[in-house]
Amino acid sequence: MYNFTLSIPTKLHFGKGQAAMLGKDIAAYTNRVLMVYGGGSVKRNGAYDDVCATLKENGIEWVELGGIASNPKIESVYEGIKLCRENDLGGIVAVGGGSSIDCAKAIAGNVHFEGDAWDAIMKGRPQTDKILPVFAVLTLAATGSEMNRNAVISNMELNIKTAFCDDVLIPVSAVMDPTYSYSVPAYYTAAGVVDIMSHTFENYFSRETDGYAHDRMAEGALIACIQQGPVAVNDPTNYAARAAMMYVSPWVINGITRAGKSCGWSCHPIEHELSAYYDVCHGAGLAVVTPSWMRHILSDATVDKFVEYGVNVWKIDANLDKYEIANTAIDKTEEFFRSIGMPTTLRELGIDNKDLFDEMAGNLANSLGNAYVAMGKDDVLAILEAAF
Amino acid sequence: MYNFTLSIPTKLHFGKGQAAMLGKDIAAYTNRVLMVYGGGSVKRNGAYDDVCATLKENGIEWVELGGIASNPKIESVYEGIKLCRENDLGGIVAVGGGSSIDCAKAIAGNVHFEGDAWDAIMKGRPQTDKILPVFAVLTLAATGSEMNRNAVISNMELNIKTAFCDDVLIPVSAVMDPTYSYSVPAYYTAAGVVDIMSHTFENYFSRETDGYAHDRMAEGALIACIQQGPVAVNDPTNYAARAAMMYVSPWVINGITRAGKSCGWSCHPIEHELSAYYDVCHGAGLAVVTPSWMRHILSDATVDKFVEYGVNVWKIDANLDKYEIANTAIDKTEEFFRSIGMPTTLRELGIDNKDLFDEMAGNLANSLGNAYVAMGKDDVLAILEAAF
């Protein structure tokens, strides 16, 4: 384990009706905000009305930026920056899933940046010290963006999906009302479950083998996903299952199971290529990439970690042969994704030819050297081929 | 699950040498602090010297209050308040385990209170809005006080050990350097492991049965204690084991596995009676009380939770009879405590007669109605009798 500093300052308001708590938090910073959201779902699930009510009650005026797409695009960021500047807004409220929250962060980090926002995003972090405070109202459990420092923004013209990260982007407060996620369709609910599990995997499979407290808590989070994810998918108004998925999502990515681990991530960068070229659903892309990646990196150097995963998470008999445990664990992971309706091949994602494999793998040729198992272009190609 | 607001603002600096980060954090608040510590161990394990170095480097002057006893006493709180007032100090650095940190919190919450500090403590929370910032340098993994809102103070004259809690008492930053705990004797290391497990139990055994994410992460924390606790006890300079115990300690008590659960605690109040009358080591007292409490409350109403505990934490065969699983889980808990050198009877704690049982149970007659299983005086008496 490496030394680390960990800070999780977001104030979390959890439960039915908790959006009412938000206005007071915002009023401590500003009385003029940008409200960022996606499609019409936030108007159907009640989140929009609840946020309007708490803003009004606390004397906060707002300007709206709706229509944020999944894999939020740089064009929306530009639009939000313009609205903030024109209307002299002092904060941003994101209402939705990770896309709206990520978009809000990218806007917040660039309103007071005099250069081009895409340049700052490509540099990976804000290029100004003056950041607008972000407040998040979550309607879909997946990215953990509501309590972390990351935003991921896509530029479809350049086929780039890239991360923009800094502690200053961590939301000031977050509302998690599980009832808002009742109307999330099964497919996106399942994609969220996969995303949460993938965030856990990205840190669990680590070169540091001594993160015992981290890894046992990570296993608990994975088990919660495996137990309650299918309930949320099949029984969408089950409060406890929706609550479990919302509650577990931030803790596997806001640092608790990651801090002190040095590895770069593996599956997310590969999936980001798929999203950047094909605009696929992020969680669905991860469901395709993850089992293929696991099989590709399974070796004498990694088998013990897979055994730990298989025995502790999937309760596979610890007395079996190591590789049998490891392969069974990977098979079970893939079967689980299928069981909740996720694709596990690229063809199912709608990618029916290999034309861009070389280009996508080439983009990652030099960026996965720090992953759990270092990978080059050939590794990415092999993972995509096996997932086809 | 109940609605809740959760905030964990403490900035955690984790790892060898991380005390060097503290001075800068303190300097943002004050340049004059009270340094609170226990016996000579902080001078032997390097923590004292490291804190002095970071204070000097950041131009911070300090006054010392050493000699804080375990089960910190109200007299030390009075002394600290006096030192802060006489020397116009603007913050408190606690160096040690939970006792020093708890004492620092009680001082911090009363320096600007014009009334008597014990009166405020008996009211359960600060009676003034002006609280000094607290900074914690942890040398012993146990109470989680370094990242939570609680302090427990004893008044041996009145035989009262009571909690003083508020969000304003949460430390601003905490240093966890696992090497500081290398010199903690096996007995106190083990007592810390029991304390961490007990904090987990107090929330895990809850009337709310739908805290799926909470409970799976709690089980992970318990497994980490069971796996790495004995390593820390038997191989005291094992960095990874010391790190795991330090790291897991705050998360089971700072809210993540508790938020949204309504129950009051069970074993801690009973142990606080033992400490208040006999000044026993808190973790050792919990090792005695916990298995006895578990056996006392096992019933048709609770057996399913014990089955969950037994199967998920102790890996007991889920196909066995429910009560067999539950009783085996309790036996294994008790055996585990014994295996790390903890007492499991009151006699081993040095309490060799029952003279005060009635008085201690009487003190709790009306305060455990909100526990996981509501208890009255007779229940406490039965638990003490069975633990004798």
C-alpha cells in the first residue's frame, strides 16, 4: 500500500424526500444556479419538481440546461459555460445520473477558465482555481460521480472520451432518493450494476496485495451488487434494492477501496474506446470487456487474486484447483451479467465488424502500462477479438 | 432504512511518515495548540517527535497535556480547558488512541462554554457553538474516534462513563501511521480488534433488515478483523496487518455502516458500566459482554440475522439447522476473542464477585429500550450472570 490522503467531503442526504435538504446547502454558496439534466425522466420521476421546490423555498433562481446525453458531449459543456457566464450563475445543480453530474463538473471547472474548455479537459484537470460548487441529485446508481472527483466527457468529432478530475470537482452535497430510480429501465439499471462492479474490480485487482481492509470491504460491495442488483432489475420499485445500489455506488469509487493502490485501470479505458467510437452504453460496454479482460490476464501471476475473488465473492470451494476456481469465477461473472440482461459480446452491442479494432487498440498502445497487468496494443486487440 | 444525512469531512493522511502533513492542516486554523497524549508510548513510537517536528516546521506553538488515562477522566478535561484558556490556544492535537482523542474532543467542546464541562457532557453534546478544531494522530486502532463525532468521558467519583457527541467534534484531519502501533502490546492490540468488531456488531444487528449494502460492507470489515487482527497481535511489526486494523477502524463507526439504522447500541452501554465501576480495558470488557449478549438475545426473532452473520462471516454451512448455525457463529466469535488473548468471563477481567451487578444493571434499566432487542434490568443482570 502506498501512502495516501483521503477526503470525502460530500454531504450525503439519503432517502425518500431528501431533495428538500438541498436548497439550504446551495443557499450557503449562491442564490443563482444552473440546473443540468438529461431527458424527460427527471420530470416523470419527481426529481425535477422536488429540486424546483427546494430552490424556490430557499430563494434560489435558476437557469436550465436539459438534454444532456449519456456519454456527455463537449458541446453541452460549452453550452453550460455560456449560460453560467451570461446569467452570472454561482453554482450548478445536476439532476440525473453520471452523465448530468459529469457534465456539471466539466462546466463548473471551466466557467472561469479563459481558454478553451476542451483544452482544459484534455489536460485532465481544471486550469483555473475558481470553480463553481456542484450539487448532485442522483436518479441512477452507477458512476459514483455524485461523491467523487471525476468527470468523463466525450468529443465524438475526435472520437475521444476522456477524464477530467480534481478534488475541487467533488460535489458539495448529494441527494440520493431511491424512489427517483424506480423508473430507470431494466437495461440501464443493469448497466449501472455492472459499472459499480467494474469500479470495484478496477481497484480490487491491484498490484498491491496487502490492502486487506480495502479488499474485504470491496468484496462486500460486490456481494451487495450480486444480491440486490437483480432485485432492482426485476422489481424496479423495490425500495431496499434501489437503496442498496444507490448507497453502494459511491463507496467503491470515492477512495475507500482504492486509496493507497497504485494501479491504473484496465476495463474502463478499453470501454471508453468503444463509447468514443460507437457511443455504446458504458455499463453494457463494461459487461462485454470485463470477462474477456479477466480471461486474458489470468496467469500464474494473477491466479491467486482470482482465487480470492472466486472464494470470497462467489463462494467457490476453496479446495478446488486454483485455475478451476479462477475460471469458474470468471464464468460466473459473465453469467451474472447475462442474467441481468447485459450483453457479453461486441456483436450484441451492435458492433458487427472489426474495422475499428486496430484503431481503438492503437489509441491505448501506450496508456495501459500501469494497469494491474500491463497491456499494450496487442493485448487490447486480443481482448476485443475474444469479446467479438 | 431511515432517511439520513451523512458527512465524513475528516481529511485522512495514511501511511508511514504522514504526520508531516499535519502541520499545514493545523496552520490553516491556528498557530497555538494544545497537544494531548497519554503515557510515554508516543515518545517511544516516534509519534510525539513527528508531531513536534511538523508543528515547528509550520510555526505552530504548543502546550502539552500528557498522562491521559484510558477511559479518559473528567479531571483531564478540566485541566485541558484550563490550559487552553490560560494560553489562548486555538486548536487541539491528540496523539494516541481513542482516550487521548476523546479527551481532546471533550476539551474542544468546552473551552468556550461558560458553565461546568461535566454538565455539558452529561447533556450529551456541546452547549456552545464555539468549538476548537481537533486534529488526531492515531497510534492504536480501536475506537474510530479519529474520524467520528463521539467522545466518551468517565467520572469515577460518580461511576459514570458517558458519551459526548456532535458533528462539530469530528476531527479536521487524522494521521494514521501504522508504524506507530508497532509498540502496542498484544493485549491492547487485541482489545482494539474487539472494539472494532463490536462497533460493527452494534449496527449490523439492527431492527432494519434492509441495509444490504451496509451489511455486506460490515461483513467485509469483520472478515478483515478476523483475518488480520491475529496477525497484528502475533506479529506486531507487520505493516500490512497494522495498516488493515487502522484503516478499517473508522469506517465501521463513522456512519457508512450505520447511517439509516435506528437502533441504539447494546454491548457498549453494558461495557461502559463495567468500565465506570471497575475501570477495565474497554475492548476486553466488550469481549466478555458480547458473546453473552448474543446468546441472551438469540430467539426466533433474531436467528435469521445470526444465520446471515454465521454464513457470511464465519463461512458456516448454510444448509445446517438455523439454530446450529447461530450458536456456532456465537461460539466462533467467543473462540476468536480467546484466540487473540482476550478474556471472555468477568472473573478473568478481575471482577470476582457479583456485588455490583444489581447496581450496574439498575443504571441501564431504562436506557436499552431502543436496542436491537429491547432490554431491561433483568436482561442486563442475566447477561452479566452468564458472563461471570
